[in-house]
Amino acid sequence: MRIGPIELASPVVLAPMAGVTNVAFRVLCRELEAQRTGTVSGLYVCEMVTARALVERHPVTMHMTTFDPTETPRSMQLYTVDPEYTYKAAKMIVDENLADHIDMNFGCPVPKVTKRGGGSAIPYKRRLFRNIVAAAVRATEGTDIPVTVKFRIGIDDEHHTHLDAGRIAAEEGAKAVALHARTASQRYSGTAAWDEIARLKDHVTTVPVLGNGDIFEADDAVAMMAKTGCDGVVIGRGCLGRPWLFAELSARLRGVEAPTPPNLGEVGQIMFRHGSLLAAHHGEDKGMREMRKHIAWYLRGFPAGSDLRSQLSLVKSLDDLQRLIDTLPGDAPFPDDAHGPRGRQGSPASVALPEGWLDDPEEDIVPEGAEIMHSGG
């Protein structure tokens, strides 16, 4: 799959996830893909950063933009609601060589974001959406940095926007579009509507269309591409506690047998490597606090007693992490019940929007205050 000048041997993209897809996790995914397949072939995107916070050089945001020297291409996702800050942030990325690819997030369904008109609320405002995408593309003109756009089906079943969003993004120079096949009101619940990915693929023919939603196994990615005709897949929650999933995806999508899932001993080694990378990025204290949530995902379905799980959930140092990992039954095979959906799902709900937001889809007024959402990242 080609995204502008970037050619990927495997059409697989790691979706940005707050508090997950930092440099430690990305490096781990890349290492495991290389170890298990002999190559690194996908695209690994950093956590979403806020355009205004980047421009203002917020220390937390700048730390989030850390890339490892081994990462290529470097991929950064921007949260943005304002064409002016979009241009400034994209120009900063260009001028300071901060990344090789810019992805733009218009899919976030979190109420504190949408109630100010950000995230998945933006594509409803067609003109504003167009101006934001155009600003990013304008800032990268004359460079090899492609701009891509990710969005949802729409706000709810009565307000679908994905076909317009895909068309507009392509018209303004985006090099690929990605659809999370849920509405904002679904959040992460229910079933992704893969048929809508197929509709988008039929509607947008000039740039690659990527599908996202309910890919938890390598076979799911094969099935999505076969059913929808999409050009690639975006993986989010499916890789939680399974950073080796990209090796399996890469293999299956190249038509070869996927590597055998790791046993608990191998998972323990992966956990320690993850913890070490987090400690290097955040410092040991914060790194171990970050590691705790990953441990629960890693151990899903494995035989580990409640006392051991409890101790691991409170781990404070790399030495503690190694000591506790050493007590796991290392020969336990990867469990069947560890497959399938993982991560947050929640329940569908009405989307919080600014008053009168749905009145005029052509209004291009920047929503007040939305550009400072997530100012720390």
C-alpha cells in the first residue's frame, strides 16, 4: 500500500491510542514484527497530540512526540479544530523534521471533546472540515510528508458524514482516508458496520481507503479486506496486550502462515521488555504506573492467580516486575479465551454537541475553546 511517497510492504496501521501508543509500545511492536517475520512492514502512529499544544510547545506534548531512532517512517497524529493552528502545527512538523507522516483525527467520540465541537463532531461541518484538511496539506506542500485523515461514519444514524468527509479529504489533497466503521454515538460498543467501509471505498477512488473496527485477529483483517475491498486496515484495541499481533497481520496479509502465539513464558519476556521501554521513556516510577494497565491485558485468559495479578497491578520497579514474572507458569500456552474483543466497549449514548451544532452543516466557525482540549497532549 502506498500513502503518498510512503510505501508499506504490509497494509497495516497501528491506530493512535492515548496512553498506549507511545514510543515504548511502538518500538515493541516493531521489534516483535521483525523478530517473528524478518521485516517491519506496517505504519505505527504515535499518540494523538493537540495542534495548539504542539505549536505552544507544551512540555507533555513535546515528550509525546518522541520517536526512537529505529522508527521509520515516523507517523504523528494531530487533534485539531482550527485551520490556523492546523497550519502552524503542520508547518512546525515540516520545518523541524518532527515526523514523516501526519494523520488527522476526526474520530474521537469522547463527550468532553465533542461537546466543544471537536473530534467526531467536526466532519458534520463540511466547510470547516475542508478548511482544516486544506491547511495541513498547504503546510506540507513541496515536501514528502503525506497527510491522511481518520473519521467515523457520522455523529449518529441520522447524521452520516463519512462519504462527504472522504470526498472532501481527497479533494483537498489527503493521501489516504481511514474509516472507523462506527458512529460517534456508538463509541466503541456494538458491531462495526463494515458495509460502510465498502461504501466509502466505492465513493472515494483516488486515494487508499483504510478500514478500522472489530479487527481482533489476523483473520479479521483478511475478512475485512475481502468483504469491503479496502486497501488496508487500522488496528486499535485488538493489539492491547498483544503487540505481536502486527507480526501475525503482516504474515496473513502477505499470504503466509502467521507465527504461533507466544506462551506465557514468552509473554513474560515481552512484558519485561515493555516495562523496560516505558521506564526508559517516562522514568521507572511513572513507567511502572503506566505498565500496570498493560499487565492486565497481557495476562488475559492465562493461568495467573488473583494474588499474583494483584501484586502485578501494584508493581513499582523493574526488579519487582521481573521477580513476579518469574513466578508465572511459563509453559502455559496462549489461551483460546484470550482471543476476541478487548479494551473498552461501553454503551451507545447521545453525542454531546455545542448548542445548535446540527443547524448548519456549511458553517465554518471554529468551535470556541475546542483547540485547547487535551492541551497536555
